[in-house]
Amino acid sequence: MKQLPPDTVRLLSSSQVITSVVNVVKELIENSLDAGASSIDVKLENFGLDRVEVRDNGQGIKTVDTPVMAVRHFTSKICRHEDLEHLETYGFRGEALGSICAVAEVAVTTKTEEDEISTQYTMDLTGKIVSQKPSHLGQGTTVSVMKLFKNLPVRRQCFSSNKKCKEELKKVQDLLMAYAIIKPELRLMLVHNKVVLWQKAKVADNRSALLATLGPGAIANLIPCHHHQEQPEILLEGFFPKPGADYSSTSTSNPDKTFIFVNNRPVQHKEIMKLLRQHYTAQYADDQARNRYPTLMLKISVPPSSVDVNLTPDKTQVLLHNKETVLTAIEALLVSLYGFRPNADLPADKHLSSEPFPSPSSPLQADSERNAENSHSNDSVPRDGPKQSSADTSLDRQASNCSSSSSIADDWIVNQIPADLESNFSLYDDEMSQTVTKPASKSPERLVDNKMTAATISKVQISAEDWSRGTALTDPVSGEPLQPVIIHRPTKQNHSVPDEAMSESSSSKKTLNAITEKRAALTAYDMISNRTMRAPLSPVTIFEKEARAEVLREKPTASLQDISVAIHERWKNLREEDRKKYEEKAKKHLEHHEQRTKLASAEGPREPGVRSHMQGQKRKAPLSNQQLLDELFAAQPQKKMKNPAPKPSQPLPCSVAALRLQLQRLSSQSSAAPQGLRLVNRLASQSAWVILCGQRLMLLNPFRVEEALLFKRLLENNILPAASLQNPIQLTDGSLGGAEYTEALCSMEKQSPELNGAAFFSDPRLVANGFKVKLTPGVTSAERHLEVTAMADCVPFLGVEDLREILTAVLHKKARTVRECRPLKVTNYLQGEAVRLTRQLPTNLSREDVKETLLRMEQQLGGANHTCIHGRPFLQHLTDVPTTEQEVKALLRPLEL
């Protein structure tokens, strides 16, 4: 075995303390808080991988401590292990700066109250000072961490995805929010890439801190809570959601807004979190609330000696010596707030009415309460009934716990039936009690009957064949098989139906076999003979149609009941004159309906019976006209099966040899090849056209042609707008390049002179290029004055050298047109304009547009080099059209592999 080098040991231990960007920020913020800072700024670049800077206004680091401020296990928080029992600071191990130096480049700028200026220190990997220099920062400490995980490429690679970086930035913001809540007097700001993401000002108390951190919407549903216990000393403070508040506004899907503090330290404690969620979600019946985390703040204050913070490197998990006592105190606080929930971990059943229902988890309690009520209301019922055995009790509890809300509704319906009717179907209840959960609210006699019935049924052997047929369970009274659902309707008083009539009606109903017996179906005759007609409208119906639209126009969110009430009120308040109008409309509608009825009846009687009557009866014989209709409809397919009569045709003589001879004759007549460009078709890409140029097939790009045509037109005709100069530019022989250039400029065309003799040049070679030159004559050539008063500002960096380029073309190239005098900067600008205008053309050019483009190309470009601005040709050669059979055979020759 060999001892590891110190650098390797330092890197391995540091990579366990500093695992992410949020660990760096947490260690530096806690150092700032321990230094008494009231303002902390956190600045990140590239999600903290390039730079993390934490600046505070704390006490600063003394000059005598700076040599060892980043050396591992040097700290000013504690002196010995026993000091942990009285720990009042966040840090105590002296590993933060030393671990950061091992995985990044660190610079510390600090100044105390006694120092005159601040000093910036640069550290190496071991935490020792490499260099120092003065700084302009004020009192406090600024720690800059650059190139985080530079020597741990695998860990830096973990932050390569954008999603991971955003999650790390969210964790940093959540950490700052936790310290902002527990430290109301602290000012915090988070900046990422020079953009302020989140900030919080100094406030007075924890409620104001919650308001500034979470917003007024979340604080509106939080109430303060307080609990104090002396032995052992435990103090609980915080803000919890109001009982019964909407869970969508008092909880979230993740625990980032559930803040738990132990001695002002933000921690993560699974058991405390589970207890909080259990009592919070127990008040909601919705299953969606079970997976949510309450928005709250819980501050636990215990003696420092009863907390072990040195559990994990990041100090986010603590060990409570009196954990059970703390959990009991928290539960007492939650019970006082939300009430006692014995079945908090079970989903609460939904109540179906305003009356209290028996709890599905405690049927025995419901039995005792209901029996007590019955004993007070009815003296004939004995108070002491037979007690249930433990087995029955467990079975009842199991069945009750497995029951759903629908079974509770059925139980409630059964319980609401009057007592005099309950005896009519008690036997049915006894039979079904083995399969359907019933509430434990029966009398003792009913319980005994249930036990006897269950014992009787258990002795009967049920065969698989009877069970599959549905005849295994029978009614002991009628002997018929039990149906899955029987709805018992209580009859009205003094109007009871005799049992004989009930038995006759039940015997008349026979079950139908859906396979062997067919019900009456809709026939073709019914579709032809039956005719639907609307009933005549009443005055109220006509008024309702018109008033409904007005009500909806006035109140679009009105319900159907509101609309009906509003229409009824309007009809009651309607004047007699208006009512007569609707009565007249109804009368006209009735007359029209009677006319249509007479017309329909005049067509002939309808022999078959009513369809509704035949719908529910068994069809024993075919209808009177059904056979005739079947023959009519069945005859049509038979006619289609016959072969149609042959159509008249006349043979025409056709010969391939004659066709070839005719083609040769036509080709001999037009021996000359076609001249010019002819369009063939457009390609599927919709940006190129196939054209025929003589005997060659070529590919045309019309946009390149338009680009060249636009550029030519801009060179010849475009006039650059000149903007007035605040300070005119004076022109001399030296700036223009010599006296000959000045003379060439003065010889150009000018406007009529003004009263003072000054004149502006109107030569298009100057004006089109964006120059406005003014000439003030003098007695001699030396006294005349030339200056540029306006110049085009659309061309970047246009100046006197471009004017000299125009004069060079005029003087040496004898340029007479504007196109020949364009400077290079103006030419490049016009090329860009031509490209920009071409891109604005529609993508799908029609055949007429392309023909016009080709015509303008031949007229304006002539036989010049057909290329666009970028030097790309307009036409691409595809192939030559064959003229002889040998060329055709050569093209059709298969490839030789």
C-alpha cells in the first residue's frame, strides 16, 4: 500500500464537499451571514460554471487572518469539539474556501472597518495566497470563483445540457428564498449573465419576508401558528395553510415551497415532511391533493446541544436527539390546526348529501350511535341486543373499508325507506347481505336473521352450471332467480296495488331470447310511408324563441334555469297588445299546419299499423306490402348482374409504320432546329423550370434572372437620397487628388446660380450617387469654393474618396452614364438591394411571369454573360434531345455493370 499524494487527497475530499454550483453558493452565503452581512449579491455567469461571485457588506477578514483564510481546517467559528454544543453559526468545519480552491480559481477581495482600502487576494489549489493587489470595493468580502470544476471534466460534463443548468439555477434561487424567509433583515439579489433574476429587500418580520418571496396570493391563505414546550425546550413557529383552503393555492407539486428550519438553518427532514403532508392532505377528499406539498414555513428552535449538524457535507440534514418529542410537538400543533384525523392516510369518502353518513372506517361506532338514536326515539326497541363476535366485527370493518361512495349512497337510500315498508323486502336484504356491503344500522333481530341466512346459504352446494346460467341464487318467496339489481319503489298511501295484480303483471313479462326471437325492425315501407310533421307552435313558444336570443345577448353567461325564469317573467309582464300579436302568429301557424295535414291525408290512407306499436312486438307474419317492396328492391341488383348491350363501335386503321413515316415527313419539313427559349414545365421544387433551347434541355432559375435584371435597373436608374451634413466638407485639390480632378468637377452640369452666385451641381453622375456639391465662384480659380453639403447616409462609410472615384471614371474612362460612374461602395449596396428585392418575390411564379422574365432577359441582357450577381449561371444544361434513332438507342442502352 502507498500513501496518496497531498494534492490527490485534497482533490478527493474537496469533490465531496463541493458537488455543484448550489454548494458553492451555499457555503459562501453562510460565510457572509456568519460575518454579520445585511446585504448579499450573488452573480453567476454561464449558470455558475464560468464565474460565481458572492459579495457582502459584513465585517470582512482581518489582515492577520488572510494568509490562512482559504487553508483547510482554519476557522474562526469554533476552537474545539465541545463548541459544537453551543454552535450559533452556519459554518464550523473550515473547509468551504479550501475545497473551492481545489476545484476552481478563487479570488477574495476583503476590507474591514479598520482597513483604509480593500485588497484582492488570488489563491492557488492549496488555498495559499499567490498574489495580492489593492481594490476599490468597500467594506465586506467578495469571493469570485472562476472555472468551476476545471480539473474535474466528468463533473463539468454533467452540466453540459441546458436542462441540467436551468435546474441548478432554480436550486440556487430556492436556496436564496429560504435564507430570505428566515432572515427578514437580509437584502438578497440574484444576477445571471448581468440580468437580475430575483431580489428581495430588507423587511421587518417573517410574514413580510414570505410576502416578498412567495407573493400576496400565497400569503393570503397562510395563518401564523405558535407552539411552546418547556421540557424539553421546543419552540415551533411558522405559517401554515388555512384549514379548508383550496389546495391549488396552498400547495405545489414539488417541495420547493415547504420551508423547514432547525435553529434558523434550512434543512430537509423526511419524517417532518411526511407528518406535515399527512395532516394537510387528510382534509381533502380529492386524490389529486395526496401528491402535493403544502406551502408553509416551519421554524423549529431547540437547544444547540440537542442537534447534530455534522451529518452531511452540505449540512442540509440534521440529527435531532429528541426526535420523537419534536414530532409529537409538531403533530400536536397540526391537530390543533386541522383537527384529529385518525385515518389521515386513507382517502376520505365523498358525501352525497348534507346529512352525516356513517364513516366507512368505523362501522361499530356508527352502529352504537345509530342504536342510541333509535333507543331514544322508539321505546319498543330493546337497548341491549346481542353483541357481535370479533370475527363478524372484523368482517364488517373489512367490507366497510372496501366500500366505495356508490355503496354508501345505496345504504343511504335504503336507510331512508320508511319502517313499515322495510319488512316487505327484509328477506331480499338478507340474501344480498353476503355480496353487498350494508351499513351496520340494523336491529338485533335483523342481525340474527342475517347470520341464519348466511349459515343456510353456506350449506347449499352451488354448481358451476347454475352459477353461469344465473340460477344459483333464487328468491325463497317466488322461486325465481335473483336479478343483479332490483329497484324497490314504495307505493303511495291508500293506493296500494293488490298482490294478485302485481303477480299477473310479473307473469305477463316473459324474457325474450335475443338469438331465436327477433323484434320488429324498421322496414322499407315504414321509411316510405311515415312522414314527420311539426306540431303547431303556441304563443308562448313563439315568444320564448324570440326572447331567448335577447336574454343571451344581455347575459351570455346565464344558465338554462336563469333563462327560463327570465323568459317567464317577461311573458307575465307582457302587454295585451303584444300578446295579441303572438296569438295571431300562433293562429297563422295553426292554419298552415292544418293545410299541410289535409294535403298529407289527401295522398291516401296508410294501411300498416303504427310503427311504435310494432316496435315492441314480435313479428309473427310479414306485412301486407312487405313482399312487394322486397321484390322491387331485390329486382334492382339482378338487373345490374346482366351484361350490358354492346356499344356501337367502328374500327379505325392504325399502323406503326405509317405513323413513323408521317413523323419523318414532318421532321423533313421543319429541318431547321427551333430557335429561342421555350418553356416545357415546372419542376416539383417550384423554383426551377425546364426549358428547350434548340435541341438542348436546360434548367432555368428565374430568380437569378430577376436578380440580375433588378441590379441592372438599379445601376442605371436608382438615385441615392442625400442627407444634409451638419458641417459641410470643403473640397480642395489635395482632397480630390489634384487640380485636374477639380477642373473635371467644375465642368459638370450645374443648376442656375443663386443671388450670391453659388450653384449646386445637377449632373446625374453626382446626384445619383448621393452627393450634393455646392460651388461658390471667385474672381480667380484659387478663390472659388467647393464643398459637399449633403451625402447619402444609406451607404456605410461613403466619403470624399468615393467622389474621387467618380471623377476618376469621368476623367480617365470617359464615363458618360450613371452606371459607368458608380463607386464600389454604391455598387455593393445596390447588389444587396437587388438581392433583398428578389427575395420578396412570390415563390410560385406562373408560366406567364416566367415567359415575361425570359423576354426581358433577351431584351435587356442580350448576348451578355447570363449569370447572377454572385456569378452563378441562369441556365444549367441537362441533356440534348436526340434527333436520330441511333441517338435514341444510345440513350436507352442499359448500363453495363
